[in-house]
Amino acid sequence: MKTIYTCFCTDVIHDGHLNIVEEAHKRGKVIVGCLSDEALIRYNKFPTISQDERIKLYRSIDGVEEVVIQNDMLYDDVITLVQPDYVVHGDNWLEGPEKAIRDHVEELLKAYGGELIDIPYTYNEKVKKIDMQLREKLSMPEYRRKRLRQLLSMTSIVKVMEANSGLTGLIVEKTVVEHEGKLDQFDAMWSSSLCDSTARGKPDIELVDMTSRFRTIDDIMEVTTKPIIFDGDTGGLTEHFVYTVRSLERMGVSAIIIEDKKGLKKNSLFGTEVEQTQATIEEFSAKIAAGKKAQLTDDFMIIARIESLILEKGMEDALERAKAFVAAGADGIMIHSRKKDPAEIAEFCDKLREVDKVTPIVVVPSSFNVITEEELAQHGVNIVIYANQLTRSAFPAMQQTAEDILRYHRAKEVDDRLMPIKNIITLIDEL
């Protein structure tokens, strides 16, 4: 009997999957691959049920004789294991980022005489409704809020990109790339106080009030599903911070990061060039403890950002603070540096991991941008935040476009730099 293999990456079985199984069953024994959680995340599909539950779901389909785990979007291991006569897949991977994976599967099959069969993709109103329901489920506060903790348990590095509007949120949400046969995407969004202030033409001094910043969060949440980490600056007065925690938790935000400074907010990358006052360990620990006490769920995270290296207070001070803040209840430690050499960041992470193997470590490689995510993971880093690259790339482009229109008294000269309006419209989903 011929062996047919297909891989599913869904939490709900609909007509499209049933059609694929039916077509596969006509040809022989059907083996379904269950894409693992980690591979699923890279594929831009966050699971709403566990891997074990997905396996049970696939086994329940008429015509399916066996279910195996597929640990990678590339099919190398599973094709070596199963040696299928046919691989069956929807024809939606004939174009876009997945095409490289399809081409690779075809080469693997050709090596021993296997065949790839592309089934017309099913997208009727019923399927569309199911897709929308899954998306809506992921966007609900109770599901979105806990996803950061889930991601930390599923993947070695959580990749976070800034979002300061509904449109930038959609870019972070929908950008998927193929590189060397692998798909990749961002896992979460960073609501930056710097970018939020800048978008409003305001200085980065905590001038934009929380109500306005919450409005930005609401705009992003309305059109996306990925978890959000909120830049809480200093957290303000402890009495105010507890209300911020409650509000963010209720909205479905996954985490807030607050820095151990006090007084007027100054951007950390100025370092000692401007006057910046670091809170005492006792003061900041009390703020963390108050925030944790105000929480109503275990999902929300308060992450302590340590400014000791920025302010040249030394490595030992940074490590002492990290230990104290974790003891006060912090769910993670963010360490910051304005040096281009990542050595002091790596040293801090290594030394913290000697005494603390579990507390998530967060870094923002704006200055020390030569180090890769893989290298950071080797030093025990769990979350990497790309905090302002979208804003910093957009502004020069807009400035140049404005100058050129003034220079040439028309818009023709900037056309080759512009995204077609159609592409922008299709980025935005219609109900």
C-alpha cells in the first residue's frame, strides 16, 4: 500500500483539511504530521490548544491512520522517517514565503521517486468564518494576556518589534519571511513610550499621559492578535503604578517594563550626559511589590529594567539589583547598555545565570546591534526587543519624499519608493 503524508498546523478541522485527507486516502495509507508548537510559532500560527490535543484531533479524522510530530517547517526529518510515496498539500504554498519550503519538499521526494501533489486550496464562507473565529479568540484579552508566558515556555527567543499604531501593528502581525528554507516572524509587540511620543511630536519625557497611550494600545489590539509588552518608563509614583498595572491587565497586555529611575524621564541612551537619578533598591523593590500585589491574574508580568550599566554604576550594582528585584516579585529582568560592544551585556547575563537559571532576561539591542538572537540565547537571554527600528526607518523615508516633492514640484520622482495603495489596503483586513 502506498503511503501518503500531509502536515496540519491547525487547531480546528474544516472542509479544507477534510478535503486533503479525502484526496490523500484515495491513494493509500494517510499519515498526518502535527506541526510542533515551536515550529507553529515560526509559521505565524499560535496554538490555542496543546500539541497533545492537536494530535488527538487529527487522529479523530476519518481516513487518518497515523499521526506523527513534525518538528520543523522543513520536511527533512519526517520524510526520512516516513518515506512517503506522496506528500499532499494545499496549493496555497505555490507562492509567497512557503514556496521555498514546497520546492525543498519536491527535491526531497525526487531523490527517491516520491511525488508532490498540490490540492486546490479550500476557502469557502465556512472556512473563512472559522479562520475569523480563531483570530478573534486569539485577540481576546484573556488569551492575549497569557501568550507571552506561553511563548517563553515554547521558544528559546521571543522576538518583539515596536508597534505604535494600528498600521505598524499590522506590519508586525503579518510579516513572515523565508530565509534558508525556514519561515520566521515576530512573536510580540513593543509599545514604546519613545515611539508613541515621537508619533505625536512630543518629547520622550513621560509627557504623553497614560490615557493617550492606552488609546494607542486599543488601536493596535483592535486589528492584531500578538501579545503586547508595554514600556512603562519609570512607572511613575507607586500609587499610580498599581492603577496602570490593573488597567493593562484588564486590557489584555502581557507585560510592563519599568526602569529603576525616578524624577523627570530622560532617554537612557543619553547615559551620564544628562542628569538621571536611579531609585534605591528599596524604593524600586517596593514599587514592584505593590504592582504584583495589585494584579488579579498570574498571566501579567512586571519586568524590572536595570539602568546601572547605562549610568556607569558597575556590574556588581546591576547584579545586586537584579537579585533584589526578583526577590521583590519581578517576573523578568531587562538589562540595558549604550555600548556598541555587547560584551557587558553578555557578562551580566552569564553572571545572572550562574545564580538564577529561570528568571527571563530581556535585552534591547539598539546600540549593541551586532550580536545575533542565537548568540544572545547562548547567554541566557529570553526576550529580544527591537524597540524603535520601524520608527527610525520610516522617518528618513518620509523626510526624503517630502523634500523631493518640494524639489521637483510633482510626485513622479518618488513613485519608485512608494508602496502601492493596493498593497496597503490589502494589509488591512475587512470584516
